[in-house]
Amino acid sequence: MVETAGCCGLLQACCHRHDPQKYIIQGEFEIDRSPWFSLCASGLSVAVRLYGQDNKDPTTGKGIESENAYVMKGKELERKKHEVLSMKVPTKVIKFKLKFEVTRDFGIPGAFIHEFFLKSVTLRYINHPDVLEERKFHFYCGSWVYPITKTGFKRIFFSDQLYLPKETPQGLVELRKKELQKLQAPRTKGEWHPWDRIYDYDVYNNLGDPENGRLYDRPVLGGSTKFPYPRRLKTGHPNCQHDHSRESGPASCFQFYVPPDERMSDEKLQELKNNFVEALIRFLAPESTLQHLWDRECPDFVTKVAHFFVPKAAISKKDVRFIRSIIDFCRKLKSPSSDGGPSRSVSDPSEEQDIFEDIIGFYADKEVEELDDSDKQRLEKLVPKEILNQVVATLALKRQHVSGQLPSIIAEDKFAWAEDKEFGRQMLAGINPVRIRHLKREELLPLYKIFYKMWDYESLEDKPEVQPDNKFNQSQLQDFKKVLQGKKLKQPQLLDVYKALVNGRAFILDHHYLEQFLTMINGKGVCAYATRTILIAPDSSSVTLQPVGIELSLPSDSPRLVLPEDTLLWEFAKFHVASNDAAYHQLHTHAVVEPFIIATRRRLSVMHPIHRLLDPHFKDTLHINALARAIFLNAGGILETLLFTGEYSMELSSHLYKEWRFDKQALPEDLLERGMAKRTVRDEVVSGPMEQVGRDKSSNKVATGAEQTMFEVDAEVELVLEDYPYAKDGIEIWTAIETWVTEYCNVFYHNDNDVKEDEEIQEWWNEIKTRGHKDRNEGWYDINTFESLVKALATLIWITSGLHAAVNFGQYGYGGWPPNRPMLLRKFLPKEEDINEKNIMKFVEDMFPDKFQMKLAIAVMDLLSRHTSNEVYLGQTSPQIERQLIEDHESIIQKKFKEFRENLEAIERNIKERNKQYILMHRWGLAKIPYKLLYPDTSKPMPPIPKEKGKHQPEKKDIKERGIPNSISI
């Protein structure tokens, strides 16, 4: 019988008369994502069986089993398929009601086995004298499960109850071990299928395509001292024919192996594809050369309007043509966007073309037509065939009207990006605020060189004994200061440099590591330097960070020092710094997390509380990483085309991994390591038992004021620069995460011994160190105390949420304007006498990438900066339940999670208040961009769940540069 209930199909299984000597458990099963019958083999029964958790069956060693309950049997299953197809309700979610017969000693249901896809299960006794019918037992599944004829074994799901290994109910002990053993078992060679649940490690031997020629050969990353790298998910694809150390790619960019539980939803994958298609059309499709739409649909429109005001006899055809020409001219002057972009004037063909004006035109409101043949050919080598075909088909169907949103960096002020103060601000509040560091006293040589050059050292009669090429010790520094104090420093900027020297407030953006790669990189249409940029904040009253010198290095030449007074050369030098910074940005944030996910699936049972805590922070990451390897990181792919590092991009990522240490990834440790913070002196050092740690972290709470609540932080560190937006907001987010993790772990771990005796945690951590990050021996600590466990978990959650949000979602806002962050440059700095006002624009145009590369870069930044419509943000859902926190739950986890959510909402208010303080120039800057990359957006309502497959239309949103998703899912 088929019934309807709300928006779901409700299927009631037929049950025989039950044995009066047995109890009955009634269950409701939800199937999601796909019609249930699509996963069932024709003519086979679909059976479900329960396991009790309280008592073991002496013959099997497992929990006592129920009788099988059948959704439908054999031929009946086939008949019901057609009934479901004809239902007048959506088949996105279908509910089944089943009844299970169990013996009287069955106890509480703790696990079940089934052979189809399931979303969730709710069970309850209906005739047990000692168990209230109102008591329900929940099983959140959310997983693809395939027929046993394909997988070879039955799938087990456990209830939502969480247990440390030693506390597992006896009826579930063997099932818990058995499930982990299945996930850890080595996989024999052969093709892997969509229904396989295989989590294993592999090196990055799938980035190149040696079968396609030497130009596409790339080194294997991982497993060697030369190219260390985190491990990735093993996919089971066959090896290349001529090089068995390399893995061949899948037939399609979207047909690679990802375990079923890690695959993103069909809706999200389609949304990502659509976003990519729309971005390519918006920025790469040429403006139509045909008549304007209104002119084609109503060719006599101008004539009719003119005759409405003027008699026909008084206006000639020549007058109409003149009016048309005025309208066409005005159309060419239109703003490039509906949100107030700059006007684009029509230049005299004889005048030199302004490259910046051309780039502004990329964002114009316009009608576009089919791709140029040359652009289409280039795209064929870069984007998946499926994506390009959709672009071509969309443009062939009809002319598209597109509108580009101006990147934030030029939305308010079209020239602020070029100012030195804005350049400095982006080191603290841009999309790579994690590279700048304090210039140590023993590293002051670059700053002295700058001072000497600004001071015109050679003209001095009384020269200091210290020469700029020497290394300075403490006594020499004092001698140098004495000489300086006797001079009158009249130049304001020279005085600022002197103050920075004396006060130790100098900073460096160091990309000198690139020098060893430049011999390989340069010469292929690329001109790159290894740069070091010195920035100063002369004293605590300084409102902005100011760049004062840029050192440009090539492998075989002496470094070239450029100062702001060098004017044009200084501007060109800043382009090279920005290009270096773009290459460094986000090279391995995704890669370092992948081993943690694999180890979590292999070593932590789904019943383990830490598995439940981390699971929301791993959502879609393995799938998005696999997509990145297939589309962006592959040989000859998008990354190599756009970045100046080209085919050496991933080798550079491997080189930077040599610096990576897990113990420095916690935000306070990172800031201390870079000298951007000092450790706070505490009255009491927290290093004792768990109870003390819990009390200390609980001091980071929402404080209630007269008008509103604010989040007060008892921070571990004190910032060297108070106006450091990434660090200031980040410390609050970090503290909220650490407090939440502490209180969550407090529920399950009562002392340090509980941590030491947790065999699953110890095996998990050991596998991460010895397999997942095998190439990095430094930077690991033992997890043998409550505090060390909290620190490791908080660090991992910070990386997947706050850190990734800070470096990812501003890419369009800052990098969507290529002059602000050019990804490659084609000119070295000229000699000063070779550049003048007449040839400067030609030089800049020759220096920048070609227009195709810039447009593609903008399209990619657009894609990567968009939040998907089903994104779940930090603090929106509790790990205890997979739904929005809308009820008053009594459990301590729900209470503590509610406090976490309140803390994040208070941080939102803190950020809003700080963004109102215009004296904090780094929070706005000359470009007037409020810093919101670490704005939690937790208070935003959860995205609605689509009720009908095929009917879900994601809401089109602007690129807001705000919100902290739980996971690295883009």
C-alpha cells in the first residue's frame, strides 16, 4: 500500500502476525538523494536486521539479533517501483515503516544492517513493559549503501550514542572492531567501484601525464626527501603503461573514485559546475558585435519615439540616424556593472590604450556571443570537456546578458589598490595574512641597507664604522645609533625608518625561497624575482603598516633594492611582490588536512565521540580535493597556466611543506613563531589535570553588557600590532573553538589516563604521524594528556574552518582585480632611464599576462570565492545531532554547543564594532573594505533542505567574503 505523508512518500511494509513471546520494535527509515528502487537489484528482497547492545549472543559474540524485517520482497518490490514512479509527490525523501520481532533479552537496539541507501532511522518498542513507547532510538546514517551482491558484506550502522572504546556496550564490542577492520583492510589490485568503502594512503603520483609526452611529466610528491608531501586518498586507478610508479587518470575529470560517504551531494556538484560555466561565460565570452537586443526586436523604436514628440514631416531619416548614433555612443559609455562601476570612455584610436581601462571592461554589463576560436582552443586544454560543452551550448542557444560584480578592491575607490598603505594593509587583512613576520634583531641588515640608501650614506663626512654589508652585533648596533642620534633626520620617511630601527617595529614579507626555482621558471615567457619586502610601523601610534623597501633577487645577480622614492620602479617592484605572494597563497591548506580525514575514517569508530566532533569539519573535503587534482593541479592545467611558477608549482608546494609543522598550526603558536605576538604573562600556568584546564577555558565566555553581549577573551598571546585584523578576529574564533572542544571532551574524558587508554585515539594519532604525514618528522607531540588532545583537535578544526575561510573567500575581492595580485609577470624591472610617461602604459601592458589569462584568472577567483547554497557554517549544527539546533535539548553537549554558538554570535558583534572604528585603518584601508573574512555568520539561518529532486534552484548570491564554513569544501 502506498500512502503520502507531507512531502514524502510513506511505504508501509506488510507484517505477519507476530509471536506473542517476542517484543516488537517499530522503526521508521528515511531514504534520501535517490529513488530507493534505483539501488535495489531486480527481483531481490530488501532486508533489515537489528542488533541489541546490552547482551551478547554466546554463539556469535555479537549483540543479539532480531529477525529480518523486509521492506518488500521479490516481485512485490518490482511492482511497487511503478507505483512510486506514478506518485504525485516528490520522491526525494521516502519513509518506510518496519516492525522487528526480538527476543525478550534483546535489550536496547544498538546497530542494524541493511542493504540500500539510508538517511536516518528511528526505533521504539511498542510492547515492552519496561521501556516507554515515547523513548526513541536514533540512528543518523546519511550514507550510500549498495546491495550485498556488489559489496560482498552487509553494512552496519550504529546508534547515535557515543562511547569511548572501553565503554562500548558488550553487545557492540565485536561489531565495532569488525567495522574498523573492514575499513583498514588492505585492498587488492583491481578496479575500485562506487560502492567500495576504501580508505588508504598514496603519494601524489597522479598529477602528471607521462603517456602524453615529456612536457606533461611531473615528479611524484611524497615518499622522498627531495619532494616530501602529505599523503592523499588512494583511488585504485591503474598505473601508466610505461611508468608503473605513476597512476593514470580517470576517463573523465568527474569519474574518479571517492568513498560513497565522502561524495558531495548531486545538487552541490551541479551547483559548482554551473558556477564554473557562468564564470567562464561572464568573463571569457566576447561582447556581441550584433545589433543591441532592443534594436533588433524593435528596429523602428527610435523613429517611433522621435515621432511621438515631433511631427513626422519635421524629422528626416538623416535625423533618425543621428539620434541612433548618439544612443550607440551613450551605450558604449555605460557603467560596467549595475552596482556603480566606473565609466568607460571611448578612446581616440590614435591615443595609447590604457590597460587598466581594458581590464575594467571585463566586468561590464554586456551581451556576449560565442567564444572566439582561439579562446575555445585554449579552454579545451584546461577545463573539463563537460564544462566547456555546457559553455558552448549555452552561448549557442541564445545571446547571454551578463553582469560582473566589481571586486571589492576597486568597488569603492578605483585606484586605492595602488597606494603603499593599502599594499601594506593587505599583508595583515588580505588573502595571505599568514606570511608576514617580525624582523628579528639579527636580521636587521635589509633595514640598514634601506636606511643607508635613503640617507645618502656616501655623502656623509662622519660615516659610521658599520658598513651596510656587514652583519651587526649588539655593540655595533649601539655605535650606529649614537652616530644617528647626532644627525638631523629631516625626511619624514627616513625618521620613520630610524624609529622602526630603534623600537624594533620592522616586519618582513619574505619570498626569498623562490630564488632556487627561478633558473627553471624564468625564460618561458615569465620574468620573476625572489622578493623580500620590509614594512614598518615606527611606533605604537602608527595607524598603518608602511612598505619602505623591496629587495629583488635573481640567482646569479646581486640583489636590487628599490625604495618608494624610485616612483615608477617602486610600483613595478610591488607588482612582483604581489605575484610572489599569489604563488605562495593556499598551496597546501587542502593537502595537509587529507591524511587526518583518512586516519579518522580508518581508526575512529563512528561511535567514538572524537569522530563525531570532527565529522562536520571533513564534509566534502576528499571530493573537492580529488576535483582539484583532476582540474586545477594537473600537468598543463589551470594552476600551471595562471601562476608564474608554471609546471614547478607543485614542486614549490612540496618545498614549502618542508617548513610545515603541526605544532605551529594553532593560531597562537603561529603568531608567536612569526613574532607577531608575545606570550601573555599569566598569574597561573595551566598544565595540570583536566578539571583545571576546563575551568581555565570556561573563562572565555560571553560577557553581558548594558546593551548587548560581547565575547571577552582571556588570550594566550598579546599582539605586537593591535590592528592586525586576521589575528585579532582569529584569536577570538580560535578561543571559541578551543573552549568548545575543551567542554565537549570534558563530557567523555575524566582525566589524563582516559586519554592514554583510548586505544582508538592513540592508533589514530600514530597513523597520522607515521603514514599520513610520514615525510614530516618534526613538529608532532604525543597525545597523552587531556590538554594535548584538546590542542590537537582545536588546531585541526581551526585549519579546516577559520584558516581556510581567511585565505580562500577573499580571492575574488582582492585577486579578481589582476593588477592587485598578478599571477605572473612578463617583464623584469627596466632601467630607470628607460621608462617615462609616454611608454609606461605600453610597458605595463607587456608586463601583465595576456587578456585570456587574466580573464580566466578572474573566472577562477569568482568560482573559488563563492559559498555554495547548502554551506553549513561554524556553530550552526551540533555534532550530537544532524539538524539545526532549534529545540531545547537537555544534554550537556547541546548546552555547551549552544554556548559555543552564542560565543560566535557575540564575536560577530565584536567584529561589527571594530569595523566601525575608522581609526583601525587596517580594518578598512583606503579601498574601504571592511574585514569580514573571519566573520562567523553563525546567526544566518540554515539553508533550506531541497524537497524535490530536480526542483532545487540555488539562490544566486553576491560574493560576500564572509562566513566560516565548517569544512574545506571549495
